[in-house]
Amino acid sequence: MRLRITIRGIGLFFLLMSLPSAVAKGSSSEQSMERVSASTIKNSSSNEAAFRDAMRKLWEDHIIWTRVFIISAVADLPDKAAATDRLLQNQVDIGNAIKPYYGNGAGDKLTVLLKEHITTAAEIVAAKAGDKPKQEEATKRWFTNADQIAAFLSDANPKNWPRAEMQKMMHDHLNLTTEEVVARVQDNWAADIAAFDKVHDQILQMADMLSDGIIKQHVAKFK
């Protein structure tokens, strides 16, 4: 009787001892799967975050070098040509940024449209207040170009970049940049700084809208 109890006790002991091991193995497997899943999500999130940061950097460069150009052009400073070259290079950089997603042709076309955006703005600044008809004509072409950029983007990604939203985004950018130019021409430094702050806020929203659209349209490239 004692032996039977002892054997049963030993059997129960080993059974109980084996349970934590089995549970631990299952737990370890689950934890391993969770780690893999978390790693995948982290890598995906990291890729997306890096892309958003890069897009923000490109468009911040856009407004920073536009500002440098405005300051140089209005004051007729000797660095105007160098500032212009750097600003135009930014348009090439932005065009190159979309090539992995929409092809070389699309990237080159965006660069052409953006360079026209810059050169037309330069005409407006050069005209200043002394030649209103020329200024108005250049401004009209500037907004036409903005609509062309909006149409190009919308055609590339209609689901995530509706044309009306792209047009509003571009028009907001032009209107805020105009405020910046006017304040600078009028030597209204407080308004000039306030205008640039608004330009900066808007361009970050614009950059995020563009990067979000690309990420949603090309999910596989960010995994």
C-alpha cells in the first residue's frame, strides 16, 4: 500500500514537474512569435518614419532656399545666383525622390514642373511693385503651374491624392509664399517672420500628405 502510494506520488510529482516545462515551451514559442511580429512592425514603422523624415527634409529645403532667394533677390545681394542654383537643385532632388515609386519619366516631369514653379516665382519677385501688369501676368502663370503640379500628383495617385486637395495644397503654398514676399518687400520684418512660420507649418503638412499617399499606394516597398 505504501509502495503503491509512493509510486503514485512519484508519478504525480513528475507529472506536475513536467507541466511548467510544457507551459514554458509554449510560452517561449509565443514570445518568440511576438518578438518576430514586433520586429516586423518595428522595421516597417522605421522605414515609413525614415521616408516621412526624408520627405519633410526635401520640402523644408524647398522653403528655406526659397526664403534665401527672396531675401537675396529683394535686396539684390551678390549671393542671388548661388541661392538660385541651390533652389533649383532642390527641385531635382524632389523629382528624384519619387522615381522609385512612379518611374524616371514621372520624376523628371515633376522636376520640370517644380523648376517652372521657381522661375515663375522669381519673375514675380523681380517685378516687385514697379511693374504691376508683368507681376499679375507672372502670378497667373504661377497658379496655372500649381494646378499642373496638382493634376500630375493626382493622376499618379488618385485614391490618396484627390485633385481638389492637391490644388488647395498648392494654392495655399503659393498664397503663403506671396505673403512672405510682400512682407519682405515692405520691410515689415514682424510680418515677414510670421509669414515664414506659416509657410513652414503648411509645407510640413504638405510633405506628410505626399509621403502618406506614397506609403499607402506602395505598401510592399515599406515592409
